[in-house]
Amino acid sequence: MLPAPRFTAFNPPRRILMGPGPSDVYPEVLAAQSRPTVGHLDPLFVGMMDELKSLIQYAFQTKNEMTMAVSAPGSAGMETCFVNLVEPGEKVIVCRNGVFGERMRQNVERMGAIAVLVDNEWGTPVDPTAVEAALKANPDAKFLAFVHAETSTGALSDAKTLCALAKTYGCLSIVDAVTSLGGVELRVDEWGIDAIYSGSQKCLSCVPGLSPVSFSSAAVEKLKNRKTPVQSWFLDQSLVMAYWTSAGGKRSYHHTAPVNALYALHESLRMLVAEGLENAWQRHHDMHLVLRAGLEKLGLNFVVAEASRLPQLNAIYIPEGVDDAAVRTRLLKDYNLEIGAGLGALAGKAWRIGLMGFGARRENVSLCLKALEEVLS
Ligand SMILES: *Cc1c(COP(=O)(O)O)cnc(C)c1O
């Protein structure tokens, strides 16, 4: 026998999460998650999943039939879109203006497809002119992939214009909406988005570990006409959907759904519906303006130009001579406040202050400004 490890129960403190995610979870969502676990094919649970699908459709503003939550975080949603739609040898135009665009490239290349890169400076949005040039130069491209809200820099790209361009040049659009969903305007059907994925732990303020995903009928058509099988068994949508749809009144086992996490997502989306999607967008915008005014008073400068700033992710330059890690440690220790470090090219150069979901409220903004003022002085 190995010696038995003995620990006390893990009781985390209540932090205030103002980084790039996870965000503060609604108390109602935490309560929902601790309700009794039922079987993943229990008729009552299956009924809740039908509601969950409608709730995800509302959040995405889509009528897409193939709409569900992947049983894994946003990165698995990303992989779901690429692995189901892209076949080896196909060309994908990948827009890269931060960490997550680069991950899209890696997805594409790992599945034996060809990534044509459109690079834009970190902190700037994807440039539609450069995208159109790439579409013109690559008439054989099948997809346009881009990140709507680049969490590594805080830049918002014009998803409506980019998806219209994709359509004009006969490409399907693949959109990362992990940070945008619930925080800024996003209209899947109206903007003609073909494949989209998000995450539970950003502006939905749910627990981490789930990824809402939706495919348009054109994307479903592409999936149906594949010449090669989807490389991933777990993420193969045609198998997963046998569990997520009650077509013919019967759902079949694919994998054990994360039952309690899905209760949490159901509750967080119910809260989004209760608030109203447009009201949620407005609240993120309003809180961003309050935060911005305070940050400017402290002499802190934004990484992203005003026109393309994300309200839910505020990247600011670390002032000259200030110790990045020391400040974040003090915020955590003395104020229970987490803000994000810089990522990739901005590591050590910027902080990322998230105002996501339940976190986008006045008390959080005031606490963050007060704490920063005290720690920096
Ligand atoms: C957080 C994030 C992801 C990855 O999501 P995980 O849940 O961490 O796997 C992907 N894209 C963007 C834009 C993100 O902000």
C-alpha cells in the first residue's frame, strides 16, 4: 500500500475575477450546479437539454438546428469546428491578430490542411481589406477563420463585414466567439456565420468546461459531404448530435454528458434571457466606460484604439518601472482581486482587466480602480 495522502477539504476563498476568464460565476449558477445528479438519459434531463439548445440558439441569435454545447472548454469548441469541417489538403484563410488566431493556424495544419495567414498587428482588429486580398489571391480557399473578440489583446473585429466577404468569395466562415458571446453584439443568422464556438466561463459567467457551438445549414452540408471521416471520434458532430437531438424520440449514448455543468449553463443562459441580450451588451459597454474613465485618471493607457476596444477585455500598458508580477500578487493577496497578465507578445507589457458577465458591474469596477490606485501609489 502507498501511504494514504490526507488533506483537508479544498475551500477556495471568494476571489473577484477580473481577468480574461474564468469570470465571476453567478451565485444562482453555482447553486444550480450543486443540485442532484440525474442520469444523462433521464427523461427530465433530456427535457432540460432541449431547453438548453433553445437558450444557446437565443444567445447566438440563430435558428441553426446543429446547436449544442461541447462537453469541454472553448478550445474544444475551436477544434470541433475545424475537425468537422476542414478536410486534409483544403485551404483555410486564417486571420491572426493575437494568440487565438495563431491557435486556429495550428488546428488547421494539424489536420493536414493549408493555412493561408492574414496577419494583423497585435492590438488591432482583422483588416477586411487584407482579408479580401487573400480571398482574391486564393480562389480555391474553402474557409475564412477569425477571432471575433481577441482576448489576448482586447481587440474587436468586424464579424459582420468579414462573414459577408467570406460569402462573396464562396467560403464558409468559422468564428471564435469565446469572449464575444454575451458581451458584445453578435448575430449568427443575420451576419451569415457558418460555424461558431464560444465558452461558458467568459461573458456567460458560468463555470468553465463547456463550449456552445452552432453550425449553419451550409456547414452541415459540408460535413455531410466529407470524403474522409472526421479524425476525432469524440468531437465528431454527426455522432454527438445523436445524443443532442431527440429526432425520432430517441437519444443515444455517445459520452456521459457533464450533467451538473449543463445545469449551470442552463441557469446562466436563463439569466441572460431574463436580462435580455441587448441589455447585457449595453451593460458591458456602460461598465467599460466607467472603468476607462478611472484608468485614464490613473494615467494608464489602453493597448487598443478606441474604435475597436472590447468592453469586456481591457488591455492596458503596465507603467514604466512597475513590477508586473508584484502588483498582481498584491491585488490577489490584499484585495482578493485577480486581473490578467499579458499573453504572448504582450507578456510583461500589459495587464488585461476583464469585465465579463456577472463581473461587469459597478462594485467590481470601483474595487478594481481603488485597488490599482492604492497598489500603484
Ligand atoms: C478563452 C479563449 C479560448 C479558449 O477557451 P478555453 O475555454 O480556455 O479552452 C479561445 N478563444 C478565445 C478568444 C478565448 O478568449
